[in-house]
Amino acid sequence: EVQLVESGGGLVQPGGSLRLSCAASGFTFSSYWMIWVRQAPGKGLEWVASIKEDGSEKYYVDSVKGRFTISRDNAKNSLSLQMNSLSAEDTAVYYCARNYNGLGYWGQGTLVTVSS
Amino acid sequence: QSALTQPRSVSGSPGQSVTISCTGTSSDVGGYNYVSWYQQHPGKAPKVMIYDVSKRPSGVPDRFSGSKSGNTASLTISGLQAEDEADYYCCSYAGRFIFVFGTGTKVTVL
């Protein structure tokens, strides 16, 4: 069974940093592009970042470029999102998702709250 | 990377059909046959209902169907049921593994 489990969310002050993780199981992690998507409270879905199977290509939404870094460890079946210089606008539930047949599998999400 | 445009809400009675539109540009919806649709119930993660414009994952009822014409994609729910009440989002590939989501549509079953 495919499973994606996010962790690392929490309360952080503006300007602070946080690292999210996504533990994958039930499939060959190294064979899929992986995606981070976020959803601000009461708002819609927003694509945040994508990473190629081997980690050699990474893409970001303009609003996080230079602040967020997506990475993966295929040996540990793990996806990460390093978030720096956080602002209130980054407050959201962050989901990791597997890119195949659309975004076919999603984690349950982890909440990031940026507030003083 | 502007969001795709969806109607804010649509509604229908049980058994009726509703259609949700998703309008983008030639750089996203119109440029690729990689439009997907997601259903999201409150407090839950999104679930893919349609991918590659019109393909349905196993387990998704065949009353969900997708299509595309030019820069606009559509999701049709036929034979509306109470459990279909949810938020729906379209998503399009926009090249170089960049994705853009729609603004979201709330479907209400009257």
C-alpha cells in the first residue's frame, strides 16, 4: 500500500526556518517525481515545488524561490522541504504527493504556522 | 504561474449533472493533455478523480468524466450524489514539471 507521511510542521516565528519531511513507503520511491503542495487556511491548493526522480532537477513556484529547497534521499525513501525566511504568507498545510497518473497519492499534510 | 479560473460554486439536486469549468492559457491547459481534477472533503487530503484530461483512476465512479477544449477543461459529475459534495480543484501541467492549480469550486448537493 502506498503511504506518504509528512512531519515537521509547527509554529515558527516570522523570519524563521523549518524543515518538513515526507516518509514514503509501498512503492519504488526513486522511480517517481515528487511534489510539495500547500493550502493556506480556507484557501485553495498551490503547487510549491517538484523534484525529479534522481534529484537532479528541481522547480519552485516564484513565491518561494530562493527561500525553499526541495530535496530527497532515495536510500531512505524520504522527501524534504527546507523552508527559510518564513512569513505569514507561508502559513498552510503542506502536502507531499507522488506524480503519476496525476498526483495520484497524497500524504495527510502537516500544518505550518508562521506567527509571532 | 497564475491560478486557473474555476467558478466559485456549482450546485445540483441528487441525480442531476453538474459541470465545472477550468480556464487557463495556451501555456498550461491548452498546451498539454495533462489536466487533472481533485476532490477534497473538509479536513481531508485531496483525491485525484481525473488525470490526463479524461482518464479515471481505478475506484473512481464512472459518473465522473473530464474533457478539454482549447484552454478550458471541464469536469462533469453525472447522477450527483450526496457524497459528491466537496471542493474540486483542477490542475494543469505547465512545462518543466511546474503545475498550476485552479481556484477551486464548491459543489453543493441540494
